[in-house]
Amino acid sequence: MVQGQRMVVAPVKASPVVIFGASGMLGHALRQVFPRAVFKGREFDITDAARMRAFLIEHKPAVVINAAAYTDVEGCEENRDQAFDVNGRAPGHIAAVCHESGSLLVHYSTDYVFSGEKEEYFESDRPDPINVYGESKLLGERLIQENHDRFLIIRTSWLFGPHGRNFVDTMLALSRQMDEVRVVNDQFGRPTYTKDLATASAGLVDREPGIYHVTNDGTCSWYEFARAIIPNAVPCSSGQFPRKAKRPRYSVLGSTKTRPLRQWLEALQEYLHEYGR
Ligand SMILES: NC(=O)c1ccc[n+]([C@@H]2O[C@H](COP(=O)([O-])OP(=O)(O)OC[C@H]3O[C@@H](n4cnc5c(N)ncnc54)[C@H](OP(=O)(O)O)[C@@H]3O)[C@@H](O)[C@H]2O)c1
């Protein structure tokens, strides 16, 4: 270098990880696991295609994690367009831009892409959703696969954790207000702690692209889940608890690609100990 000439150091703009949906329940857990990531919460609308493209093309992150979604299963029945925009078309567009920017896309999907007529669903099983939420999430999966080749679609189920609307907190609140809390005893699944899912997600980024099922281990009904949280849950049938959206009866996710996480009951006890009161 010629003496007197200032060395120009380019500012390091590229961040290795960007997280969309960082203000959601899983988003908060991902913040703990990826503390140096760039966090984009609700203020960054993932359906704003032009803004999304400009952002990703400028920053070219190594990894894009999309935890944003329209997760209100009942709301999706009434707001189909919003459901398909947020859960379907937006992830497809993010995938197309990740293809351009060379980023790995990590995206979350759901047990509700399945009808629940089978005992356990593996990654290779054919999805057959029975409600709008499941259909919209399945559209997201399909568009990601059409638009990109470096993606992880992580299907999970029955999430609980801090910073979100979740079943555990709902049960605790209802238990204080009512003598008896009726909970359906004929829908089965795998409760999953966001902390465990976020940690497992980090361990998947070096794996082959594809679909992965990640949940805590063990199976229960919503009633059995409730009984592990509160003493005054009483069982009822889905028929006694009519909802707009049909729910899968047995949406248990199994995996042929990943080892099971710890038992859901152990994870729940940790959550209750830290956040339950
Ligand atoms: N929760 C479960 O039991 C469960 C089960 C299986 C799979 N999953 C999947 O796991 C992922 C994380 O779910 P979660 O439980 O963390 O959901 P969550 O708490 O509802 O978080 C999703 C976040 O996305 C935001 N969001 C909605 N529309 C958006 C938009 N257009 N642009 C930007 N952000 C938007 C939401 O904000 P607002 O709420 O303010 O709109 C919310 O902060 C999702 O892909 C979900 O489908 C969840």
C-alpha cells in the first residue's frame, strides 16, 4: 500500500442468519439459539414481496429462517386469502429469493398438513390436510420445493413456550377461572417445547435439504396434555366441542431422519417450572 493512503475496510454487511417472525413464540426461542442473527418481527410483513426481495438481495444471508405464519387455525377458515398469502405464497417467494441470493431457507410447517387418519406420519407420507390452515401450510411447502433446492422444511406440532398464545398458558388461565375445564380426549399429537425445537433446528442446518419432522417424544391427547398442567381438566369429545376448523384425530409426527427429542412431559415440567406461575 502506498504510504499515506487510507486502507478502506468494507463494512461487514452480510449477517449469516436472518430470522423472520422473530416476535412469535418460536421466533423468541430462535432468538436465544441464534443471538447474533438479524431479527425481523411483525413490522416486517413477509407478504411484502418487493421489500423482502430488496432486503435479502442486499444482505445475502447464509441462512434465512422463516418462523412467521398465520397460526390462528379458526381464523384461517374465515380469512382464506390471508392464510394462503402468509402461509403459502410468501414462503414460496422467500424461497425464490433465497435461490437468487444463495441462502439456505429454514421454514416451519405443521402436523396439520395431515388428515389424522393414520397412526403416525413420517416425512415420506403424502399430506392430505382437512382445514384451511393445513392447506395453506402445504401450499407453502410445495412452493418452497418448486422454487429452491436448499431448504429445510421442519414440520412440528402442538408448540408451547414463552411469548405466545399457547395451550399451556390457556389451561393455567382457565383453571383459575373455572371449576372444571373441558378438554377433548379424542385428538392425539406430540406437544413440543419451542426451546427444544429451536435447539434442534440449529443442529439441522448442515443436513441434506428436505422435509424433517421434529417434535418432543411421546404421544397424548389434548386432555392428557391438560391433566399434566392443571388438576381440574375433564375429558370431552370433539363432538361436544364444535369448532369451525376440522382437526386431525391422530396427527402424530414420527421421523425416519432425526432422533426423537426428550419426552414432552419432561419438557413441559421445565417450562412450568420456569414460566408456569
Ligand atoms: N403453534 C403451534 O402449535 C404450531 C404447530 C405446528 C407448527 N407450527 C408452525 O411453527 C411456526 C411458528 O409458530 P408459532 O407458534 O411461533 O406462531 P406465532 O406465535 O403465531 O408466531 C408467528 C408470528 O408470525 C407473525 N406474522 C403473521 N403474519 C405475518 C406477516 N404477514 N408478516 C410477518 N409476520 C407475520 C405473527 O404476528 P401476529 O400474531 O401479530 O400476526 C407472529 O408474531 C409456524 O410456521 C407455524 O405454522 C406451529
